[in-house]
Amino acid sequence: MQPGVYQYLETREDLLKFIRMNPKWYRKVTRNPSVLSQIESEAKHYYGKTTPQRMEKFTNQLQMVQMLVQMAQAMKD
């Protein structure tokens, strides 16, 4: 792997961990460093950091809070 690419991966701990867990990406980036942007998008999807995944997580948390508020109101009555 090229030293510049490895230095970049060291600054992005999430990408380094993703590559270590998925050796096929290590082979790809060693052969062709331009696939780094593809690795970033795959890692975002893997770690649930895409916008739709974050929105879904937020929605689920909001529903949980609403349910807890309803339960608290029911116990109050």
C-alpha cells in the first residue's frame, strides 16, 4: 500500500477498521488507490452513517420517546 494512502487511513480510524474487517478492500486499495472514495461510501453504509440510516435511527428514537411519554401520562391518570 502506498505510504500516503496508509497515512490517510491512519487519520480515519473507522476506515482503517473497516478495511481490516474486509480484506477485499485492502487488496483493492493496494492495487488501485483511487478506490478510496468507494471504500468511504461502503464504510458509511456499513457503520450506518448514511442520511437515510440516520433518519431512520432518529425516527425510531422519537417514537420511543413518544411511547414513554404516553406511558407516563397513563400512569399519572
